[in-house]
Amino acid sequence: MSDTPSKTLRVSGVSRRRLLGYIGVGLASSLMMPVPLKAFAADGEPSPVDVDKFLRISRALTGKKHLNPVIGQRLYAAILQRKPDIAAQLDSLQTLPAGAPSSWSQPQQDAARIILQGWYLGQVGEGQDIAVVTYEKALMFEAVSDVLVIRSYCTNRPGYWAAKPDVAL
């Protein structure tokens, strides 16, 4: 055996440890950069022209001249996500058919029902596929807005209404 230290081969370039350091710094800096929320949005956002058409039809169906355009855009996006064929049905409602809604075609009635349900209940869909678009601004509360305050909280414990009332004799 020799007493001289062995010579290690040095490879020119970047060592493994330094490469991992560069990767770590790059990863950390990429996580610090702000990411716009549009990057997470779905590609199928409705166009402004379609939203305007949806709002015109909504005004005609509800009889309300002033509908919130932000809620209208969210509502249309939620409807479009659950019923992609609604865009074609909107064309048939562009000018409301004459006569009672019961005389309209079935696709026209279905589209009108979905739109009205969205505006008055503030939600789209049913069961597990439901999406709440608005609560406080739902049109169902307009009818009683002069008398009733819209509660956004429960005044008692959950399920309090199911207990039998105390009866004092």
C-alpha cells in the first residue's frame, strides 16, 4: 500500500450537490412567484356576448330590468358547466315565444326553468351536482325584503326545529 493520498478524479462541470442546490433554489423561487387565478380557471368560460344574451333572456323571463351582471355571469357559467347544450336552447328563447309557457316546446320550457331556478333560488343543479351561485341576492328574497331580514346564520343549535316543544300546563 502506498502512503500517498489517492488522487480522485475530478470531472469538470457541476457537482451533484451543487446541481441539487440549483434545483432547490429554482423550485423555491418558482413557488414565490404570483400565479394569476385565471391559470386555474376552466378554459370554457362563457364569452361576453353569450353572457349578454343570457342576461337579456333572464330579464325577459323574470320581468326584472336590473339583474346583477356578476351573478348573471356566474350563473351562466354554472349552467353551462352542467348543461352544455343550453347555448343552443338560448337561441330559441332569444325572442320569447308567444302564448303561455305551457305552449312552448319542451327544450324551451326546460331552458326557461333552469334559468329561473338559478335566479330565484340562487343555485344550479340537483343533488350532489348542485352549485350555489348566490344566497343573499337570490330573487326569492325580493318578495319579502320589506318585512323579512335574510339570515345567513342559524339562531339556535342545528336541528332545533325537530325537537318537541315544551308544553306548560
